[in-house]
Amino acid sequence: MGVLDAFDLTGKVAVVTGGNTGLGEAFAKALSEVGASVAVAARTRERSEKVAREISASGGRAVAVDLDVTDPESVEAMVGAVGESLGTIDVLVNNAGVCYHRPAAEVPREEWLSTFDVNVHGLWYCAQAVGRRMIEAGGGTIVNVGSISAMIVNRPQWQPAYNASKAAVHQLTKSLAAEWAPHNIRVNALAPGYVKTEMAPVDEPRFRRHWIEDAPMQRYALPEELGPSLVYLASEASGFMTGSVLVVDGGYTLW
């Protein structure tokens, strides 16, 4: 296999949770560019259909699928819908996530539970449901979207629930990778640094001082810049890699 051929996902079926905005949208479009048929799975149907249309207009194949990752029944319905429209899932990108900025002493129970429901429980429901099918099919690839927040305490904002949830994502990635390796299922995590999305107001002065100016590269990333890293983890280009956390953060965690 040639070097560039290792990144080719032609004939593969990929699901991107939270795939209709921000990083998820960039991931869906990147997977399509390398040949995968993509299911844009999220709660906002109208937005998912828009992204799917854009992918189709660019020559790719994509469908919008309703998904609430916090609901196991919705997850099972998503898997069934993707199977009917695109076929067996080869690649799962667990991207859906939420974050709240609040000091620990002020975090209401609802926000704590919501963060873990989406970032951890939702990821688990999707990984388990798709993983079962991958075991039956003889293999697959799962990429969990973690964060540098699993390794540092962000500033100036406090976000204890998010940090803890992403640390859980990284450890769950390792656990699944170890258990499912004999089934030819690779499980890795992508840990982005600060990326300009609706979730990360990188240009606000109160954040820019610490988020951007403190980083060695002194800039934020655009969602599209993370696409190639995601493709690497999803494809045979990373064929001997499992249980790893790929940090793409402009050097932020070096200091």
C-alpha cells in the first residue's frame, strides 16, 4: 500500500456524532474527501441536512441521521438507520460534546450531569452499540474526541465537569482499545487544543490572553486543520496505532 493510499477510505461508512457544526462538520467533510460515505448524526435535523447537502454537492455521499447520544434508544435507531441507508459502519467518530464555564463551588447538579451525559455516557452508548456491530463484522475504527482539558486545568475559565469528562474519555479510549484489539477494532482519541468554534470564543480578550498568547505557536486552529489528523486516526495510515491520544494543540501543553 502506498503512503497516500493508506489514508483512502473509499468504500467505508463513517458516522460522526455532533457532525453538523464546528469540529464535527469539519470531520464529516474531511472523511468524505477521502472517500467515505458519511452519516451526519446530531439532534438538529435541519443543520445536519444542510451539511449532508454540502458534502453531496462536493461529490461525496452523505446522509443526515437523527441522534441524541444521551438516549440509548436513539443510538440504536441511529445505527439501524445508517445500516439501511449506507451500510455497515466502519468508522465511528464520537465528537458530540458540551462544556460549561463555572467555578466548582457554583456548578449546579444539572450542569454536571448534563456534561457527563453527553461527553461520557453518550460516547459510551455509541461506542458500545457500534462496537458490537464491529465485532460481528470483523473490525472497525473508533475515534473519540477528547481534549487537552483532560491533561491540564484550563484558565482563566473554570470548567471542572468538562475537564473530568474528557479525562474519562481518554481512559475509556485506552480501555476499549485494549479489550477490542483482538477483534481488529482500533480505538484512539484526538485531543485538540483551542479551535475557533461556537464552543470556544478564542477572540474574546479575556480568553485570548491565556488560550492563544500562552501557546508556543500563539494562534488558534480552524476546524478544517483538525480534519487531516482525524483522517489519519480513522484510516489505515494509523494501522499500528491503538489506545493512543493524539494531541494537536499548537504546543499549548508543552508549558
